[in-house]
Amino acid sequence: MKKSLTAAALVVAAVTMSAQPALAVETGNFHGTGIGPYPTDAISSAEKVARTFARNTGWLDSQCYVRSSDVRSQTSYYSATVWLYCQR
């Protein structure tokens, strides 16, 4: 009985040691604000700011996407906030 338990423990240890380590996923969240004469211009401006923040911390554009945006009408222009979600 003791031999079979030892053999079973060795098999479990061998399987555990040969398994690939889980890949760690790094994520990042960034936001930027911008203004423009039209809603799409304000969103584009805000996205550029958010992507600049992401790039400055080492993220690639291909690793980030716009998670959400919010546009507000001001007196003679629009303001927007864009949130980016990045993953690598």
C-alpha cells in the first residue's frame, strides 16, 4: 500500500511539473478627454489623448480598444471622454 501511494505521488508530481505554467494576462485602463465642433471630432480627440497615455506606458495601439465613450454638448462645441481597455 505504501509503495502504491508513493508511486501515485510521483506520478502526480511528474504531471504537475510537466504542465505549462498559466499565462499571465496584463490589462490596462486609460481615459482621455477632448473637444470638437462635432461629436465625432470630440470623440476622436479624446481617443487620441487616451492612446497617447497608453503608448507612454508601453502599450501598442493593437492591444487597446475603445471600451466606451461619453459625449456632452457645450454652448458652441462638444466635449467627450473615451475609455480604453488594453490587454496583452
